[in-house]
Amino acid sequence: MRPDCTDYRQLFLDDAPMMDMRAPIEFAKGAFPGVVNLPLMNDQERQKVGTCYKQHGQAAAISLGHQLVSGATKDERLYAWASFAKAHPNGYLYCFRGGLRSLIVQQWLREEVGIAYPRVRGGYKAMRTFLLQTTQQAAAQCDFVLLGGLTGTGKTEVLHQLNNVLDLEGHANHRGSSFGKRASAQPVQIDFENRLAIDVLKKRARGIEQFVLEDEGRIIGSCTLPLELYQGMQHYPLVWLEDSFANRVERILRDYVIHLSAEFVDLHGPEHGPRLYAERMLQSMANIHKRLGGERFQRLAEWLKQALDEQLRSGAVELHRGWIEGLLKEYYDPMYAYQRSAKAERIEFAGDAIEVQAYLKARHQSQACG
């Protein structure tokens, strides 16, 4: 039998298959990418055992757990664990602290199915602590540079051309702006932090010690940046991406209208997708009502509604340019111009996409050589 594991770094570097013995409610609050939840107890069983433990102690709780997970229920779960173990002979199992639940499953697999399967000592809690420390260490030890620019300049496109980027918006499944919510849901906070930490871990394992980040606020949709990283972003050097107003309008039209509406259709089907997309866009505009002010909000919201009505009726998207242009000129550009002015001393380079890509690649190369 392979030994139980405490090398959390290698587990994540190898994308080791893992099955999580925690109850679904625990798993939903935070997990690791690719891990399969095959709980020893479901939520109701776990609650009953927890209550029994508080009232009558550990021995009574263990006895109740064995009663609840017995017979056909136990056979069904054993089959699922055995199937995972056979499909992933290089994998592991774990529970919250690497304690009783994982020990029980490990014992049942060995004694009743004949499968010796290792567990992660310390469990979820130890691996989670390791990932939090991974991000904290990177913030303290690595070099960072921010990529900024007006809305629609294509910062994400530039980032995707680099091999030393930490894609905060990608990990958060959100484009970062008031209209940045995707058709699919964002990860819960812990999942976002775990994904980011594993990305950092893998890149540092490849020798990358300088990272490019998009210049973000503390919150990306419903995901909050790790404090140590956000604090650093208040003084990291900044590279500013520039593009023409016309190009920015077309890029926003493509990303937030054509592509986003297609995401809704792919996810919800042609019958409900377009309607849900239109509702999302109107809600996104409503969310900045107070910041726009009454008259401006009414005007831009009406333009958006007319554009959505025409898109739903004929599929045409040309009318969307009206509210996009208005929102850029009257809201986003003045706000970003103020931010750029406030950060002017930190801007070490400004240029178009080709120039910025070349600069950031050269900057990284010089750091790697140094």
C-alpha cells in the first residue's frame, strides 16, 4: 500500500485525484479543483451524529454513525469509494482533519473490499492552510506588476498572451466590471482562493517569480482578493494599456453582448437564454443607478432596453453601441481617468497591445535572467 500523504505541495502539483469524505454541506462551502465529494455521511446523518456527540459523547456518536451508515446505504457508498479507488489508483481520500471519517472509510475499503487506499493526513484543513500560506508567501517573496487601462482596452486578451499571469478574473469567473457577471455562477470564496493559490504554486514550481495581475478592486463580483495581495496591489508598478475609443466599443459589444448572450443560450437553451440575458443586462445597469444619477440612468437604461428588444426580435446588435458609447464617455472613462491620475507615479510604461505585450515579456525575461 502507498503510504498516507503529508506532502500537500506535491498533491496539488500533480493534480492528484482525491475523494472528499466530508458531508455535502461542508464540501459546498469550499473544496479543491477536481476533487470528488463521496461523503461518509450525508448532511442529515452528520447533523444527527453531531447532536449525539454533544449530548452523549464520542462513543455514542460513533455508534450512531455506524447505525446510520449500514446495510444498503453502506454498500452503496462502499461501491462508490471502491469505484473511485480502482479508477484512480494513484489517488487519496481525506476528511476535514484527516481523522475519524477518513480512517473509517480507509478501514472499510481495506477490510470489506480488499483495497488499500491512502489518505491525506491532516485532511482538508491542513491542505487549505497550506494553500493560504502559499499565497501569503508569494505576496511577500515575488515581484508583481499590474496591467491597467480604460474599460474595453483588451487587458484580458493581453494577459492571455503571457505565461506569468495570475488571471484573477478567470479564477473568479467574472469580468470585473459592473456588467462582468458571466452566465455561469462564480465560485464560492474559498474555491476562488484555492484556485488562485494552486495557480501560484504551479507557476512558482516552474521557476516563475514575477507575476502580472490586472489592476482590480478588492472585490471581483462576489469574490474578494486575498488581503495580502490586495494590499500589495496598492503600490505595485503599473503598465497602462491604450486603445482607440472605436476599438473599445467594438470589443465591449463583442464580449458583453455577442459572447455573453451566446453563453446564456448555451447554458439555458434558445428558449430561455435570450430572455435571461436581457434580464441580466438590465439588472447590471440598475446596479449602478445611484452612481449614474437619475437622468443619465434613465437615458442609458432606455437605450439598453431598445437594443435588447431589437436583439431579441431580429438578432441585430447594432443598437447596443449607443448605450456602450454613452456609458464609456459619461461614466467609465472619467472614473478611470481619475484613477490613472492618482496612480500616475507608478506607471512605468504605456502603449498599445503589441507594445505592452512586448514590454511585459521583456520585463519578465530580464527578471528571469537576473
